[in-house]
Amino acid sequence: MERRFQRENLLRRIVEIINNAMEMETILKRIVQEIGLFFQADRCLVCQYDMEGENPSMNPLSEYRRREETQPIRATVYPKRRAEAPTGNFAELTLITRTFQYALPEADPGYRRENHIKSALAVEIHYRGTSYGALILHQAEPRVWEPGEAALLQIIALNIGVAFYQAQLYQQEKSAKLAAEAANHKKSLFLASMSHELRTPLNSIIGYSEMIEQGMTGEITEKQRRFIHNVSLSGRHLLELVNEILDISKIEAGKLNLSIDWVDLRKLLAQLIDVFSELASAKNIVITSHIHQDVLGLEADPGRLKQIFINLISNAIKFNHQDGRVDIEIYPSLDKEWVLCEIRDTGYGIPEDKMPELFSEFYQVDNSYARQQEGTGLGLALTKRLVELHGGTIHVESTVGVGSVFTFQLPAKAAIAAPLLSSV
Ligand code: ADP
């Protein structure tokens, strides 16, 4: 009973070590000590066997030694031989190798002599068809291992196998992630340079077609004017797309730097409403804005902040009904740490299941209405990245048929009046 209780205790501690420690090295170091002490062995080893190539080798990964004067085991190369299954019996050595495919170096008299091994018990560490190595006990004196001891060591080895398997999975995931990140970085650098090459010719297409349209190169017919107008419109649309790709890839490549300045939000909103008045009145949409008295302004990149607002407001108009509303509201968070900017519309709304994808590149909610609208599907992806670059976050709430609320929040820093000041 007593022994059984101790066995269960040992297994519980080993499983705990495996579950709680992160590094394989730490796990093995603690496990060999627990096992060595429990079995009162002179040495407890976790080894990795390298069976590839002509000469198999055995590399100790972790080792517990009962006596300080015992020499540590060195990595050993030994001849490739089949294990004498199931049990190898030697004159002064009992070696239990039930599952091993190959002989262990313990079968070699020279190795035994050099390492003072009179008796050894070894089990394979394997899990899900992969052999990771061996768990071995050494005794400097002759010792007869009991079947119960071999069985217990086998269960422990199975648990260690699980730990190896998990570490391997983790490693694979980590390297896959690193490879994906490196590929993504390369893609961003490529896009950044490509976009630059694309912009130069596009600018001349736009410039020259506008000159022709305005009659600066001589008289043109009405039909020619319509055609050249289309050339310049398409050119502009393409330029917008290229610029957005350039911005996104710059952010991804870590090459977009903000130039932070003080932004007067009241001035900015007045400008924006002016810019959008024509587009809004074409659909008879009313735009309103309200800034809480405590919000004085924001520390941000003025051009980029404007871009964030432009993207959100143009969407709020684009995906809105005739005679709809767009309301912009700016206010401080309760703890005054953030400035919140809210853009509400009374438009079509966004279905719940489309929400998770909304801020990814090239995403357009696939309803027939959205499809009719001009767009690149990059606006929101870029907006989110620009907000995050400022240290902020963005989120959306939406009800189909009722409308959407996009809210982004940026760190307030000096943007909110101190309570004393605002009460004056
Ligand atoms: P696009 O260039 O297509 O407007 P965005 O990234 O700005 O690209 O938006 C992605 C998609 O999200 C849009 O195609 C549209 O379907 C949806 N969307 C964005 N804003 C709104 C909004 N205010 N109301 C309804 N749908 C919206």
C-alpha cells in the first residue's frame, strides 16, 4: 500500500512538472532527479539516440548523479546492432530493453567499465510512433530490477514522450510562424517598391488626360471629352488603390513614420464637413458633428488622422440610404485617458457574420449594394492600421437595416482639459 501510494505520488509530480514547466531542459532536469531519488539509483539519464548514419550515438540530455564523485556520462558512439529482445542478460548486468530496436551502449563491456555500470534498467521514450530516446537507470553495484520497477519506468517514459511530442509541435508551430512572418515582410517590401514604380506613370496619365479634358491641348469633341474624362477618373481610382497598398505595405514593413503634431479637432471637422458636403447632398444626407467641450484636440499625425476620418465618413455616406444621416461625435473616455471619435450612419448596416473580416485587406461585404459601390476593400484595413500606429483601437457596432457606428479611440495625452481648467 505504502509503495503504491509513493508510486502514484511520483507519477503525479512528474505530470505536474511536465505541465507546469515551459523549457524541455527544465522539465528533464527536474524529472531525472525525481526518478533517481525514487529508485535510489546511482544515475538517472534521459538520452537521445541518434540512429541515423553508420555509427549510432547516444547523447545525454539530462543526468542525475547520486554521488558527487560519479563522472558524468559522455556522448558515446557505438556499433549498430540489433537489440537482443526482449531482455539482454549479461554476466554482471541486467538490461531490460523491451522495445528498443537497437542495442544500447550499456551492452558494451568497455562502456560499462568506464562508467561504473554494474546494472542498468532502460526503457524507450516514445509517443505516437516516434522514438525520442531512452530513460535509463544505472547502478554501480549489482542490482536485480523488479518487474514493477520496469513497468513504472515505462509509464514515466511515456509521459516524457508526451512532453517531447508537445515540444516538437511547439517548435514546428514557431518555425512555421517565423517563416510566414518573413514571407510577409518580403511581400511588403516588394509592394512598397512596386507601388512607387506604379505611381509615377499613373501621375502622368492623370495629368495629361486632365490637360486634354480642359482643352489645354486644343479643341476636342464632346465624345472625346467623355472618353478622356473616363481615363482620368480611372487613373484616379487606380492611384487611390496604389496609394493605399503603398501605405499598408509601408506599415507592415515598419516604414511608415508618423509625424505627430497638435491637431485642432474643431478645425479638422469643419474642413471635413466642407469636403463631404457635395457628396452628402447628392444623396440628401445630413452630416452633423459634435465635440465634447473637454476635448481640446489631439496629438496625432494631422494628415493620417484626416485620412482616418475621410475613410470612415466616406463609407458612412457611400453605404447610406437616400435622406440618411451621418453624425460625428468626439468625447473623452470616463477615465480621461482616451479621446473617442464616433461616426454613426443610418445606412445598410453590416451583417454579424461579416464583422470579423471587416478590417482585413481587400474585404468587401458581398451584398449587391456594396458591390455596386466603387471601392478597393482596403480603406478599413488601412484605417485600422493607422489608428493602431497612433496607439489606439477601432471597433464597430452595426445592425442590418438600421446603421453602423465606427468608434476609434486614441490616447488623450494632453488632449483633454484637466478638470480644474475645464471648470474655470
Ligand atoms: P471599400 O473601399 O470597399 O469601401 P473598406 O475597407 O472601406 O473598403 O470597407 C470594406 C467593406 O465594409 C465595404 O465594401 C462595405 O461593404 C463595408 N462597410 C464599410 N463601412 C461601412 C458602413 N459605414 N456601412 C455599411 N458597410 C460598410
